[in-house]
Amino acid sequence: MAREFIVPGQIINGAGALDMAESSLSRFGRKALIVTDKVMIQLGNCGKLEAALKNQGIACSVYSEITGEPTDKMIDAGLAQYRAENCDFLIALGGGSPIDSMKAIASLVAHGGSISDYMGKEINVEMPPIIAIPTTAGTGSEATQFTIITDTQKDIKMLLKGKVLMPDLAIIDPQFTMTAPPKITAATGLDALCHAVEAYTSRKAQVMSDTFALSAVKRIFRYLPVAFHDGQNEEARVQMSIAALEAGIAFNNASVTLIHGMSRPIGALFHVAHGLSNAMLMKECLGFALEGAYDRFAELGRAIGAAESSDSDQVAGEKFLKAVTALTDELETPTLEAYGINKEEFFRVIDKMAHDAMESGSPQNTQREITQADVEQMYRNLW
């Protein structure tokens, strides 16, 4: 059966990627809206991008009001600045939040309205050029046709999709990830692991997505602990940047499954960062999914050296799950309780979270039949 495989228009990756990409920037427009956050300004990362634009005679306006997970209100403010400053293309500099925000802002440039208007619909509108420069190795948003934005009125994280959301250029320069602290390195790295594992075990997996997913899983198990314990290890940072890109390409074409479906409601209602809520869910969700795809999990277990070729698929799959659990423990992933979430408040909204998770469609990609009752029980099991 024929399958489509989508990647960004152009990818420049590796040490010095921004320098190499500089001469290409002028073809996108004359004035860029840089979508970022204040930390990127404080670290000097935004200054490096502004200097590259200036070298090419390109003006820019910096929108740095992305404070945490992006909301519809942040998108409205960014759109207003884009128009007021007469920009004609956008560049995102940051983690998944600025990149997702850039995509959402760009989708409203031509026709206006609210980003919430696209809930449940595919985005297919005229878009200005968009460039993504990730500063964390995790979200993979630089390589996907998705954006996740919180609807503040309904308290839900909207998973929005459209081929037009694919960046025209992705600049993967590990210099920007060197400043990520251990907790961010861990959360974003485990997010990438979720992307790769879910893509590989998804009902929508295909040969090409498998290739990227498997490579990403192997890189992450080898290099994420190194980057976590030694943030200045350039080789680990380079390899994790590649892994995050690979994982993003994989799930862009094979979709995600149960973890992401259950993670978004936690993020929307309890304001837990996306990568961290994914990490908190890995053991429980993969434990459920394992029974429906022993063969796929077994291949992952053997690929990372956690299982022997002589192990049965069930044993090899279980060994992979143990390896995942050990990795989340090594990276000091907190429980919901340790993070500070109130158990009574959490249990009070389990029905809503399970409903929203199933409505997203992601859990149904799991290779095991799943019901809302199953999701509710998994939420309870987190305690």
C-alpha cells in the first residue's frame, strides 16, 4: 500500500548550522517576526539570530511573550505584532512552545479568526514562510505538521494538523541546546523517546517512519544520559539534536498513541510541561500498550541491547519496558504527587481528562483495543 512521507522543505543540521543557513534567509522575506521566549533573549541566543538576519539585510521584530505552554491568547498577541510590524515571514527560536506558536500565528495571517476555529479541522490555508530553530532536543516540532495550543475557554489542549504547518526550513544547531539545564534536557529528551516509541508501535507505522524511529530510540538511550549528566558534552548534544529530529519525522508520519493522548489533558488542567507529563506516563502507558505489540516492543528491546536475540518477543518487550523505566528513574522524573499535584483535584477531573484524551484520537493508534474506562484506570494507577 502506498504511503505519503512528509519532511520539512529543507534541513540544515550540525555544528555551525545557523552560519551555513544564514545566506539562505534572505529568500524568505524582508522582515521576520522572531517568535521566542525571554530566556532565549537572556541567554543571548536571540541576539545570535538577530545578528545573522542583520548580516543579510533582513529586519526583524521579536515577540518574546511565549511563557510556558502556548495558548490562544499568546497566538492572538503574536498575530497582532506580526501585522503591526509589517512582517512577511516568521522564525521560531526555542523549544516546542515557540515553534508551535509560530505555526499557529502563521496559520492566521491570511484569513484571521481564532486558532480555536481549527479544532477538529485540517489547517489548509495560505501561509507565510516559516523557519524553525529548536533550542531543545525533544519536541521535534521543527519536523512536524502539528501544533498544540491550549484553548483557554475550554481548558483543553488542541492538537491541530495541516501540511502547511511544516517548516520551510529547519535549522538544527546544537549550540542552542548547550544551555538547556538538566531538567529540561531530561524532559525534552524523554519527549523525543515517546515520539519514537509511539511512532514505532503505532497502527499507522510504515517502513520509512520505522527507520527514523528505531534510529532515534538507539541514539536516545546512548546519549540522553550523557547529556543529562554533562550538559557541555558536545557530541551528546549533537546526537540528541539528531535524535529529536528523527523522532519528529517518525511521529509526523506515523502519529503518536496513548502517552500523548493522556498527556495533553494533564498539561491543560495542571500546567505540567508537555515533555514532563509524557515522561510521567511512560511506564503506565507503555505497560498497557505492550500486550498488543510484543513483537514491536521486542525489536526495540533488542535494538538497544536490553534483550537477547534468543528472548521471546514477550520477554524482550518486557525488558525494553524495564529499560525505559530505569531511564526515567535515572533522569529523576517526578511522580504527579512529587510534582505537587493535589490527588483529590486530579481524581475529580479524571472523567474529563479521559474523555479529552479519547477525543484527540491518539490513544486509538495504540495496537491494543482501548476504551475510555481503560484510560480512566490508567490515570488512577498513576497514584
